[in-house]
Amino acid sequence: MKKKTKKVAIETGLGLAALAAAAAGTYFLYGSKNSVKNRKKVKGWMLKAKGEVLQEMEHMKNMSEGTYHDVIDAMAERYKILKNVDQKELNHLVKEMKSHWKHIKKDLKVKPKKKSSK
């Protein structure tokens, strides 16, 4: 039974992390005072890259800062070879995504349920 609750806690944490990343992206595009400028800056490939990272995160069993950075680095390697991707923009995206680990880490911490006393 413990393995099942641990798996549920991990899946819940990953779901919360994906939700937090989506919320941060939504705020960046629509909620901030510079949202109009931000929407103009965001390129289609950036959204696709972020989506790929989120999808990879959903399939992870254990999430750590190292594995999160590895996923981002792997995405960056794939996008380096594309002609329409500016290296400066890619480097900026990688730096930005890696800086989100602090927020994701907070969402991964799932508080244990209190045992009912019968």
C-alpha cells in the first residue's frame, strides 16, 4: 500500500509542477504589465519547446533539479540545429526555464496526510 501512496504523491507533485509552469506561462503572456510585449516576443518554437519539457516531466518518476536541467539541456540540443532558432533566444529560454526550478520544487513537496485516530 505504501508504494501506491508514494506513486500517487509523486504523480500529484508532477501534476502540480506542470500546473505551476502553465500558470507561470499564462501570467507571463496575459497577466503581467508587459504582457502585450511578451506575447510579441514569444515565438512558436519556444512554446513547442516548453511543451516538450512539460511532457517529459509528466513521464518522470523522480524529479530532481539535475534531471529537470537534463531535460532542458536535451531540448536545447534538439533546437540548436534548427535554422529558424536564434542562439541568443535559445540560451535565454534555457536560462529562464532553469530558473523556474525553485518554484517547481515548492510544488513537488507534497505534505503527508494526517492519520486518522480511531
